[in-house]
Amino acid sequence: QVLLVESGGELVQAGGSLRLSCEVSGRTISRYGMGWFRQAPGKERGFVAGIAWRGHVAYYSDSVKGRFTISRDNEKNTVYLQMNNLKPDDTAVYYCAIERNMYGLGSRRSIDYGNWGRGTQVTVSS
């Protein structure tokens, strides 16, 4: 059974920083692209960032580009999302996911991901 557990979400003031972690068990992530998505109240879940299986490529949504950084430590089977200069619009539940197929690049499409965590709440106050 593949299990993803996110952590690191909390209440933070605008302009602050947070680092989210996603620890994976039940599958070695070293051959899989990984992604972060988020869902704000009343909105659909959307892509935030994705990273290729080897970490050589990363993609970001326009809204977070330049502020967020996705990274991975394959030895720890963990993916991270460093979030800087947080804004109230970043308030959401953040989900980590692993792609269905090996050697992925961190797709922007949620359908390309086969396993998801339960999410961690990030709240940014103004």
C-alpha cells in the first residue's frame, strides 16, 4: 500500500515562509515524478508544482513561480515544497501526489497521479 503523508502546514502571516514535506511509504519514489496540488475553499484542486523523477526538471503554476520551490530527497523518500513570500491567496489544503507511471516529469494534470496524501492546511493571514 502506497501512503503519502504531508506535514508542515500551519497559520502564517503574509510575507512569511513555510516548508511542506511529503513522506512516502510503500513505494520507492526515485523513479516517479511527484507533484503538489492545492484546494482552496469553494475551488477545484489545482496544480502547484511538479518535479521529475530524477529531480532534473520542475514545473510551477504561474501564481507561485518565483516564490515556491519543489525539491526531493530520494534517499529519504520525501518531497518538499518551500513556500516563500506567502500571500492570503495561498491559503488552501496542500496535497502531495505520486505519478502513476515511472520516469514522469511531474505532470500538471491530476489524472496522471495515482496516489495522494490527505493534505495539510496552510493558512495565510493578511
